[in-house]
Amino acid sequence: MVTKATIYLNVRLHRAAKKLAAETNRTLSDLIAEGLHEILREVSSEVKAIRKRPSDPSKNIETVLKGLERGVLRRRKGRKK
């Protein structure tokens, strides 16, 4: 099942994504879905690793997850430059 979503991209990102899609014979939607899948897999595996560790009473899981999310987004931004 597929659902429609509207996203907003800056002009440079949109141009680069369209160029990559054309060069690789894929659609822009395919590229975006692939990127989202990759992020979700990365976050999911990190969350599983955190949950397997012995609990640290100084941090609750929500605090750890928020930090993890910020880190993933920062790493992603760093790769784009």
C-alpha cells in the first residue's frame, strides 16, 4: 500500500535529487522512500542496542532517544555538504 505525502525541499536539494533520480533511472519518490527506510533502520537498530544495555538510572529512554535522533539528523546533514 502506498500513501501520498507532500514534502517541501529547498531548490538545490530538489534539483540534486531530480538529477540523481534521472541518472539512476528511479523516481524522486523512490529516492525519498529509500532515504527514509535507511534512517528508520539506523534509528531502529540503535534503539534496540540501547534497550539491550543494562539500564542507566541517570537517563530515561526518552532522553536517550531524543539525543539519538538529534545525532542521526546531524550526521545526515554532515553527509550532504
